[in-house]
Amino acid sequence: MQTADVVIIGGGIVGTSIAYHLTLAGQQNVLILERESHQGKGSTGKSMGGVRAQFSTPVNIQMSLYSIPFYATFEERLGHPSGYKSQGYLFLATSQAHLDYLNENQKLQRSLGLKNVEMIAVGELRKTYAQLRTDDVLAASFCPTDGFVDPYSAMTGFTACACENGARILRGTEVTAIERESDSFRLRTSKDDVSASVVVNAAGAWAAEIAKMVDVDLPVTPLRRMLIPTEPFDAFPHTAPMIIDMSNGFHFRPEALGFLLAWNDPEENSSGYNTDFDPAFIEKVLTRAADRVPCFENLAVNPKRAWAGLYEMTPDHHAILGPVSQVPGFFLANGFSGHGVMHAPATGKILSDLILHGKTDVADAHWLRLSRFAENDLIHETALL
Ligand SMILES: Cc1cc2nc3c(=O)[nH]c(=O)nc-3n(C[C@H](O)[C@H](O)[C@H](O)COP(=O)(O)OP(=O)(O)OC[C@H]3O[C@@H](n4cnc5c(N)ncnc54)[C@H](O)[C@@H]3O)c2cc1C
């Protein structure tokens, strides 16, 4: 039997950020339980690594306004690289409705403190990225501090620092049941039992299964998402931002000597744990890639290098963070709906604040409480990729 003050279920980027923030705030005896023998086998190791503050709701923007400067100073803070590259996100508006939407979002983003988001005229776009087809583009929204990180590296840094601060991690340890005792929990695992007074669910796409163990109905469902890395390609600048074609959702960014291609396939809408890569996806993405960037018709792709992972979706596409009122001591850090890497630093700080002090000033975390679903008090994020 092991004991801990705080047990975190899941050793991905979210669980390890929570452990880091808790130990930084002085919490002793923090224990991470990770089912796999190696961390990163969940969504963290499959992510595109994009970080952006260009969202449409205040709470998501606030989460990014904590997280992106955190990633920018990660190495100074933790002594480990996060791989942050401030190459920006560029949303290409191809209709007046897109333009109105981006302008509205920019107003909100600026009002919350994001000063460097700007609209780029199409003439300027043509000068910088002559390879883009811009005949149907009206303008583009650009924020230079958006960009990319290396999720695996950040997760490793969070883990190492948390452990230097006294946390422990048990890999190859699956939580199989949670029993509530008078003022603590007993976790049954594939190894020893663990007793703890606080339990944090950071189990990514599997979070609903963990919640079920304490009879909590958590609306988090897994959704397969696929990414295609290309072979080396230098006919498009590697200094480019994440570029999003709003006409169809195709987006891409530089990665190593090639590019990473993504698209939210509307036919991919049934939830499940399947993470097989579907080779038919390649044709669909390459068609859209060559449509927006004509020289991409010469891109080479090795299907064996493409992969699939799971988004953890919620009905309003916002995370679910904080305590569960009917299960005192049980906390949630789930349902990031495709934004768990970029929001991991803020999530770590918010969970640490809520566990230790019962409140946080990082974001209006009230919007992310579980009870919003029962209360029908949802806020919908529409800037989804
Ligand atoms: C293709 C793809 C692209 C993405 N792109 C982006 C992006 O550009 N930007 C962004 O911010 N986000 C992106 N995401 C989303 C992001 O990867 C996730 O939101 C994030 O990694 C979630 O982190 P996590 O730690 O909560 O989950 P995970 O990394 O999945 O970690 C959860 C851990 O819990 C463990 N676990 C589960 N059940 C148990 C159990 N019973 N006992 C013990 N351990 C257990 C798992 O093994 C896993 O290691 C992308 C995701 C995918 C799939």
C-alpha cells in the first residue's frame, strides 16, 4: 500500500504540468500514476504542438495568455526546452463571414490583453507567401506569438522538475478502481493499492472511464485525428506560421525539413478509441494542400510515417477543470477538445490553485466547472481546428 497527499492519474502533459505546479507551490507527496511503461503514448505524443491565443471565448484566450508566455520562458523556469517557436498562426479568410468573425475575435482578444494580433492585407500576404493561392482570400488574421512547441519535450521537462521538487511517478501502473473511504480514496491499481486524500483525473481521452469509478458522468469522448508529415520540402518557407485555410479547415506548419499537414475530416465524427491511421486520408489532405499551395502538388508523403491520435472532446469544446462537488477531494483536468498541449501550463496552475487555495486568478475557471452541463450554462468555442 502506497500513500500520497495528491494522486494524479495520467502522466501526459496535463498531469505532469499539474504535478509541477503543485510541487512548485510547496505541495509534498505528489504521486503520478501512468498506465503505460513510457509517458507520451496518449494524445501528448501524437499532438501537432500548436499554441495560439486566437480563440473566440474569453476563458480560452485567458488560458493561452498564461500558457504561451510560460512556454516562451520554459527553459528559464524549468531548465528544459519546450521547443517553443513563435512563428504565429495565420487564419486565411475566404468569405466576408470569416472576416467578420476574425475581426470580432480580435476585438475580444485585444480587450483581454493580446496586443499583437493583427489583420494582414492580401497584398502583403502575396509578398510574403507568393506560393499561397490567394485569389479568394480577403485578408488574414495573424498573431506572431502563436506558434508551436514540442509536446513531448515539455512533458519530459514538467516530469523532471516535478520529481526534482519531490513528486514521484509510477509508470506501468494502471488505475483499475477507486474506492471512497471516510476522508480519502483507495485506488486499486495493476500494482500496489494507493491511498490519497486528493485525486486528480488527468487521464486524457480515457478520463470518462476514471470518472465512472467514482460514479461521475463526465462528458468527454475520444475522437480520432490524423496527421501527415511530409518528406523534406523546401519550396515553401520554413519560417511560415501555422496556416489555416478557412474555406475547408486544411492547415499546415513547418516540421523538421518538411511540413505537417492536418485537416478535420467531417466524416470522422464517431467517437471511439481507434488510433489506426487510415491511408485514404492522405489523398483527401493532399488534394486540399495542393489547392491552397499549388507547389504542394509535388509533396512526397511516406504513409508509414503518418499517425492518428485522440482528441478528448466535450460538447462545448472547452476543458472541464476543477473539483466535483458530489465527490470531495476529486478534481478534473479533462476534455481539452484539441487544445490540451497549449493549455497545459494554465491548467497546471489552475488545478494547483484550486487544490491548495480553492480559487484561482489565472482564468475565469468557473466557466470550466463540470456542473455547467447539468445547469445548461455552456460557452461554445467555435475556433476549432
Ligand atoms: C493528432 C492530434 C493533434 C493535436 N494537436 C494539438 C495542437 O496542435 N495543440 C494542442 O494544444 N493540442 C493538440 N492536440 C490535443 C492534445 O494532444 C491533448 O489535448 C493533450 O495531449 C492532452 O494531454 P493529457 O495529458 O490530458 O492526455 P494524454 O497525453 O492522453 O495523457 C493521459 C495519460 O493518462 C494515462 N491513463 C489513461 N487511463 C489511465 C489509467 N486507468 N491509469 C493510469 N493512467 C492512465 C494514459 O496512458 C496517458 O498517458 C492534438 C491531439 C491529436 C491527437
